[in-house]
Amino acid sequence: MANELIHSLNEQMNFEFYSAHTYMAMAAYCSGESLDGFANFFIVQAEEERFHAMKIYKFLNDRGYRATLTAMPEPTNEYTSMLDVFEHGYAHEKRNTEKFYHLADLALNEREHATIYFLKWFIDEQVEEEALFDNLIQKLRRIEQDSNAFYMMDTEFAGRSFTAPAL
């Protein structure tokens, strides 16, 4: 595997850790608004992102390359509404998808088949993540200020959980 691909995989691993940090900031905002179900939604998102980072960490190590951790930028901590939070989350997922496409392009150019196969899982995951955020944004736009519907969403998210598949 060429140095550029190894470096890019490390960058992606760090971006996944940053994504977890970002979603925890969103969870903290929701908690500050007394929306514990929405907070739980983002806590689960953060758990998923940490799992993704560790999946890349393990892949690098299994291939004999060193995973390297870097500093991360401060995430956004203030939002104007729940819709704003989810729109930021959606934009973040779209950025993540672009990063995985870039990785896949590098792997294809190198004919690095193990990495191509490995990245397919993440690309499939990104399709699901973008669809999830898009769907929830559409729901939030529909309910606008309907406090009953908003309460139902908050209650629904309170039961959300993440069970990590085996690495």
C-alpha cells in the first residue's frame, strides 16, 4: 500500500473520531435544551463513529501499518434549533461520504483490492447515514412547531441504541 493511501486512511480514522466528538457536542446541545431523546440519538451516532474509527484502526494494524492519532478541531457547540442541528449533521455526513469516495479512488488507482473491499462497507454505511439524516430533516420540517410530534420524536429517540458488530 502506498504512503498516500496509508496517510489518507489515518486521516479518515481521525475524522471518524472527530465525527464522534462532533456528535457528542450535538448531544450536549440537545441535553441543554432538555431534549434527552434527541441527545441520545447523537450519543448513539457518536458510538457508531468511534466504532468506525476503530474499524479503520484495526484494518491498518492488521495490514502491518501504524495508526496515528492527531489533534482534532473544536466542534460546533451552538445551534439555533433542532432542525439546525440535524442539517449540520447531514452536511457532516455528506462530507464524510466525499472523504470515503476519495479513499476509494486512491485504492482503485493503486489496485489495492483489500482496501477497496474494506471501504465498500463504509460507503454502504454512508448511504444509510445520509438517508437517515435526510429523512429526519424532512420530518422535522413537517412537524415544525407541533409540540406533540416533537415530543413523540424525542421519546422515540430515547430508545435508540447501538450494538457494534464484531470488528
